[in-house]
Amino acid sequence: MPSSTVASSAAGITGRLLVATLAAAFGSLVLAQGQQPPTPPATQKPPATQGQAPQEQRPVFRAEANFVRVDVYPTAGGKPIVDLRQEEFEVLEDNVPQQIQTFEHVVVQAPTQQDRARAPEPNTVTQSREMAADSKARLFVLYLDTYHISQSGAMSVRDALIRFLQRALGPDDLIAVTTPELPASTVTFARRTASVEELVDKFYRWSRRDSITQFEPIEEQYMQCYPQGLGETGRMSAIAREMIQRRRERITLDSLQELVVHLGGIREERKAVLAVSEGWLLYQPNTQLTRTTAGQANAGSQYQARCDADRFRLSQEDHARDFRTMLDDANRANVSFYPLDPRGLVVFDTSLADEMIDLTTDASRLSSRLDSLQTLAGATDGIAIVNSNDIDRGLRRVIDDLTSYYLLGYYSTNTKFDGRFRSIKVRVKRPGVDVRARRGYRAATKEEVASRASATTTPGSPASPVAGAVSGLGKIRADATVHAQVGYTWVAGADGAMRPTLWLVGEWDPAIATRDEQWKAGAEVNVTVTAPDKANLETARQTLTREARSFVMRVGVPAGQTAGDYTLRVSSKPTGTTLGSTETLHVTVPKWPTAGAVAIGQPVIFRRGPFSGPAWMPAGDLRFRRQERVKVEVVVAGPMTSSAVRLLDRAGNPLSLPVTASERDEDGAKIVSGEVTLAPLSIGDYVLETTIMQGTTTQKVLAAFRIVP
């Protein structure tokens, strides 16, 4: 088990702790070496070509901020209508008629081998995003819900999925494959299906729902902590089984939420997700799970404290509520789900090898799972393929549903940049036609429009790294009580090899206590860290108060652990209560630096002001006020030649405000810091740029922050 430490930062976070708490906001503090955000697509943009700027993830702006694109799928008797004219359409935004400015009918033909051979394949992530921005290219995501697919279901649907991919994908279409274990940021679209088909051909091996061997380490701990009691049957106790099932359903719902947000940032036009799953129970709070009786817990287990914390947290989660939230976000992002139950026509939900339950309970569970899939489709304008042994027929309906559609564009009569959701209704004047279209969109805010304007680049040039750093500030949740930032730094081991240490900074907003009585006593935070191989690295709990409102957690990555994406789940709730919220954060650790290279950790931002007293406090919330000071620290391991720190505005222009820069040695590494007094600055977004030089090689590290009223 790697070493882990949780420390309060009420005062005196200096010395060794500063080396260990190198922090950067994942997504908002950008290491400027190649991590450049893309530029937004233009209205009526032609198909992307190599060399164009990549596409901005979120939000997506039109060429003009009030130009809206709507893809419309009109059908009659389940068949697409292919001869509609522009004057037959009517578009209303918030029930106000809009004038259609652009009109195009797109018909997707069945692909041929020659089409596949001619279609250009994206060779980089940038090219993939460029092609995905083309409104004529349909986007498909094959979502394999491995936690909720049985082995028999996976094997029965395998061939049907491969046939679907061969029939459905046209030469301009793009497809990506993902699972609940993969972060949405890794979703990459491609044209050729050979590798996708190979993946589908093997994915039955991933199915976990009824597996008797594929348990993750944390799940095995649950079984050890809560052994079977008298009269219990099956592989595990009822407590361990419900905890495992709740945990898996939580991971799946979180991944769907992240996928929706990710797809919403790629482009406005429809994105189709073929979700292969046997459905979900959508657990709600269960007070019975919070209590155990004599003999139900293993007092001798070394994991008991962790298990008890997870049991309490899982018992309070409301998955039905989170599912509804995800559906709302899917509508806003114009994501349509086509769920597929691989079991076909289902009689029983529960495998006899799993647990023995009565027929009434089994029927109720089966109904819940099927209802969840049908709701997923119905609420997002998709089609559910459930309760049918003719899976090919259901998939042909999906193909028919997506082969013909219309692209409409209009300039919204509502020119306010208020960030609010605006509903869209599309009607066709011809009788007997059913119309499906996106249900609405979120308007841009003034800040987002200004951010885009300042980040505008010339055609063919990459977007500014500064714009990428600033854009991450848009992820700050104004309604959050506990804000968290995550990242990694490099530490030299006893053998001299560089190894990463993960960190998380959490900060409680005491101003919330003035608006919400339940937060007055402070906040309780639980953190779980998961490695790329899904092993549980660490679990910790911390209490935050007005006197000690931030904390730092660091986890050393064991020797031999691979680079990749680490997941940190942060659950917070008011002290002494049972209900809270959970946020999932990711840290992508690159390959270990080679010998002699400069290893740069991600930057940490500190604050000092009325709340912190004389001590510098790590900032989990990147919003500052003018009466505070801000400091950035970057740890550099290796032969650094020199360094510099300067302050930039949101457009990347240097500001004349002096930055107090310094260097110091700690634990064999060089710490470069720069601090600024914020009083002379106005409200807005800023960036602290740290430049590290090694001979003729220069690397820049950017850390963005925001000054608020």
C-alpha cells in the first residue's frame, strides 16, 4: 500500500509539505508543452483538413454567438422522410418563431469497401476532433457497460454488433468505443472499424455482471469486511453484494454523465450513443444498509474502517436522481441514447449462481432494469432495443433512424448572453410526420464570449495555450461548498529514478455557511484514489472547518505502477449529516522522465489573506478577491539552468504588475515560486506563467486563476 498523508493547512504549511503538495487544477492549470485547446468551429464550416486548428471541448460556440444549428429527424411510419423543403419547417425557441437561415438535407448511403479505402483516417487526436466537427459526419459512441453485461449476454450480441458496424457506418461517419472504466477524455473518434470490430469480438471477456472471478480489490475488501451470516446463500453476504452493486452502478452513472459533457463539447449536432447494457436498478437511499448487527462485520479486517465509510456513503446515494440529471444534460448536449439489452427476451433477471431471491423480487428488478433502458431512450429521442431476441432487427431500426436528417440553422432572436437553457421545438407543416430534434441548448455567457474573442487565432494556427488554461476556469462550480484540485509531481526514489506522487487539494467555502445553515459546522470529505488498473490506492477522510478550511492529500505511486489515468472520487457533505455530493476527478500521469531530463511537476496555487492569516494556504478554489495575495509554486527535478515567473492577462499579454519570484532547494528538487498582490488588478481571469530553462530548452507552465467581486 503506497504511503498517504492527510494534513490540515490552518497554519504553517512550509518545508517538506510544500514539496509534497504540488498542485494544479486538472483542466484549468495547463502544462503548456503540447497541451493546447482547440478553436471553435465556424458556421457552415467545410470538412476539416489536416493542419486546421483543433476543436474546443466546452462550450462550443458558433461563428456568431447567437447562431444555432438544429439537426432534425422527421419520420412517417418509422421511415425517414426525404423530400421535405425548407418552407415546410418551423422552428421555435422558447416558443418564439425563428427564421431559418441555412437548410441542408443529409442522406447517408451504405458504405462500400471502396468508401472505406478512400476515407481518410485521423492519425492524431487533433485530426479526430477536426473531423468530428463536420456536421455531415455522424458521430457514434459504442458504450459497453461492462459492469452490467453478463457473459451470456455479451456472447449473444457480439455478432450482431459487428454486423451493425459493417452496415451502419458511412465513409464520413466516426465511431468511438468506451466503457465505464475509461474516462471520457480518452474517447477518440476514428473511421475504420477493423480495430473496433476486434474490440467487440473480444469484449465478452470484459463482462462482469455474473462473473465469479472478476472482482476489483475494493470489492474483495467488501466481501472480507462483511462475511456471510447464517442462512445466507450465494457467493457473498447481502451487505457486500449491495455495496458492490451500488458502487458499480455509481461508476457507470458517473461515466455516462462525463461522456455526455464530453460529447456536448465536441459539436452541437446530434451524437448517437449505442449503450449495450442490461439496465440499472437506480438505487435510492437505504437506511438499512447503514446498520449492521452482531456477526455481520468482520472486526478483525484491516480494511474495516474503510469499508464502513464506503458502506455509509453508498447507502445515502440517490442514483435515480442522478440518472434524471444525466438525462437533462444529455438533452442539452444533443446526445441521443440507443440502449441495447444483449440478453434479448428476458424471463429472469438474477442468475441462480449469484443469489437466491423470490420471484416477486426478481420480477421487480427486471422491470426496473428494462424501465431504465426505455427511459434512457425515450428521454433522449433514441430507440430502446429491449425484450426482443431479434437484435439485428432492432439495430436496423437504429440505422434507418439515422440515415436521413436535415440540418437547419438560425440566428436566435434572443441576443442575451445569460447562460440559460433555451428550449427548441421543430414542427413540419406536412401532416402525419413525426419530428425528433434537439430539445434546446445553453446560451453562452458574456464571459465565454469574451474568452473566445480574446483567444481567436488566425486560420491554420494553433489556439493559445493561455486560452486553454483560462478556459478551465469555466469548470468552477459557483454552487459547490468544497472545491478540489488534483495533479501530480515527481519525486526521486532511493534508486534515483523519478516517480510520481498524486495530490489533491480540498478547500471549503465558509461563505456557504452564511447562506446554508447545515454547513455551519463544516464539511466532511471522503477521498478514494483508483489506479489505471482499477486497484484502490488509498481512501482518506478529512473534516474542514472555518479555522482549517483546506487540506492536502498525497499518494505515492508504487514502484512498477504504470503511467496512465488515475481517478479521484471526492465526496463531501455537511458535518453531522448523511446526504452530500460526489465529484470525480482524473489525473493523467505521463511516462517517467528519462535520466538527465528536467521533470516538472504541475503547479500549485496558494492564497494568503483575511481567512488564511500570515500562512500561505493551498487553494482548492481558484477564485480570489482583491484583498488577497496569490502565489504559484512549481517543483523542478533535474538540471535546471534558470527560471522566470510573470503575470499575463486572459489574452496572454504580459502585465506590468511586479511578480516576486524566487527559487529554493528542498529534498533534492528546485522549487520555483512567484507571488502577486491582487489589489491593483480588476475583476477577471489571469495566468501566472512559469518558464523553466535547461540549456537551450525552454518549457512553460501555466496556472490560471480568477478575481471575483
